[in-house]
Amino acid sequence: MNIAVLGTGVTGETIGTKLIQLGHEVMLGSREAANAAAVAWAKDAGQHAVYGTFQNAAEFGEIIFNCTLGSASLEALEQAGAENLKGKILIDTSNPLDRSTDMWTLTVCNTDSLGEQIQRAFPETKVVKTLNTVNANVMVDPAKLLERTHVFVSGNDIEAKATVVRILRDWFGWREIIDLGGSVEMYVLLWHSLRNAISSQRFNIKVVTS
Amino acid sequence: MNIAVLGTGVTGETIGTKLIQLGHEVMLGSREAANAAAVAWAKDAGQHAVYGTFQNAAEFGEIIFNCTLGSASLEALEQAGAENLKGKILIDTSNPLDRSTDMWTLTVCNTDSLGEQIQRAFPETKVVKTLNTVNANVMVDPAKLLERTHVFVSGNDIEAKATVVRILRDWFGWREIIDLGGSVEMYVLLWHSLRNAISSQRFNIKVVTS
């Protein structure tokens, strides 16, 4: 499948590399056509890895991963173009973080979320929020943790969510997937505190019932 | 030990009853001296259970649990009186929730928190935030869940946190306690979504590492 990954940070490259390993054609999208990180990534990742602008990538992808920084996501998607995102599933992994200080804060929270902002800005795109509660290495390889943990999906389109659940399960190896109504972005600040408390980014939460 | 529990809702009564079972003297505090719920609770809970105003309770308690609704906590603590809280540990279980609609929102979040507001308002009290990430029945009986899960503490006073860790462990049976820097209140909205997703309040999260 042709897949677009928007964003050339650790998340974009990690997901892009995993998708290549799974046999997909991946275009890594960025602000510039020949972003240095994207060029280096494509060279390492082999012949099925290409790069281009956000617009090139969105045109190319049948499914699109948003792996841009949350603070830049709306602008990146504007550059990708509503026409190129129309009718497609957008898997939104971003968190609306302001990381300009050691104390992370959110740029949107409580009564609204970045996922909802993106859905409102691109009403003809099927936005599914997921994977934003774990670090990139956990996203694509949850089995590396000592136990099965949970990942969450949220979004308005039931069929799109079902497709994303299959992607999470069959491609990335997630076994415990919970469909939430929303409100998953604010967890990131607890994640940040946990990361500092346990001095590791390689962790996740498991929901335990009685 | 003489312990004050501020708030006569499910959390206050559940914690109060547990403390009575552990052999403590408990005063349940509320806005009025003879709150109907407090009177009924004390009658059920036996001779070591008493009730009074927030002020009576704060005077009585060597340790104070804040189990009021987050939206009412600062006012309840004002009524309790800074002099009666001075030098004491305040175990703050509250969440700053506006539950006036089905979609819960927070009254304070992101760059501030209710726990920090309370600490600023009562600088001579040792505020330790904990237990606000679980339902009342899980607070006092975490062993009822299928696996060991995590509870978090945060606060500025190291000795007070150590005392609260002992209380959580020796009185309530918590075995996995993580000292966070902060930011634990915003998790409550994920908790709310999880509650709706799994149709149960009897759950908690476990932090799983690699």
C-alpha cells in the first residue's frame, strides 16, 4: 500500500521504517521537498522509501500518518491540502505540546483537543487519534514491553476506526485496543511525569479491572 | 490516631469507614455540623466515628483527608481554617471537575492544578496529592483488582510524602507507588473515557516497562 508519513522526527521515521519493513511504499513528507532528515532516512530505508513535500506525500498516500509536532500539525496539514486528504484516513499520532520549557504544557486542552481541531479543519478526512500515548519505539513494537498494555483509538468514523484497529493489530502487534470517546491527549502530561519518575521512555499503561 | 475526613460523599465515607476498620478515630467534616449523610454514616460506623463542621474536623485530625468535590475544596478548606491545618499533612484526593454536563471538564488544568492551588492557599500545610486517579472502592482496597496497579503521590514535602506512602501501603494495601512531579489531575478525563469505554469504575492503570 502507498502510505504517507507526515513529519521527519523520531516518530515519523520510526513509523516509516516499520511500514517499509512490512512491505509498503512510504513517502515521508516535510515542509521542504528535500528535507535533510528525510533524504537520509530514505537512503537508509531502501528503494520503497521516498520523500517529498507534505503535499507530495498526501497525494501519494492512501492512508496518512500525522507524525508532525502537534504545534505544527494544522499548518502541515494545510500544506498537505484538503483535496489530497479528502476521503482518506488520517492516523493522528500528535500531541498538542508546548515543550519550550521543562514543564510541558498543552496548546489546547480540557474542552477541546488537537484531534478535534484537525477533524473540524478537514471535515472530509477520517481522523483517527491513536498511538499518541506512547513513545515511538513502543508504537511499532508493543511486544517489547514486559506485559500486554493498552492503546486507545478515538474518532467519529466507525469504519475508519475499525481499519485503524486492524492496522494496529496486524501491522504493529497491538493486542489490547480500547475505543475511547476522546480526551486522550491530556494523558500526555501524566506520561511526561511518569517518564521522569521512572527515567525511561519505554513504558506504557495497562488497564486492570476487577 | 485522630483523623479528619473532609467531605461526606462516597469518597469521604469510604475512606472514613476504612479508617474506622483500621482502629482510628475519625471525624467526618462537612459544611453543617449535623449533615444528614454524616449523621447516618457515624451511626453505622460505630463509636469511633464522629462528625462535625469542616472546622471541628480539622481541629480534631492529626492527619486530614480532603475528600470534598474539587470545585468546593478551597472553600471547604477555608472553613476548616488555616490555623487548624497548619503543620499537618493534608492528603488531597480531589479532582477539579466540572461535572455539570456529561462531558467532564476541569476547572483548572495545564499550567496549574488544584493541588498546587491548595498548597499556595495553605503554605504551612503539607499537601500531598494522591488517590485521585482511582474510584473510592479502589482507593481503600486495591488488592481487589486482578493485578497490582499503580498509585501516584505528588507534593513538595519529602517527609510528608514518605508518611503518605506508608499510609497507602500499610493501611490501604497499595504496593506500587510512584512519586510524580505533578500533572496527575488531568488524567481524570482519560479515566472518565475509560470508565465509559469499559462500563466499570472498578479499574486502574498499571505502568508496564520493558
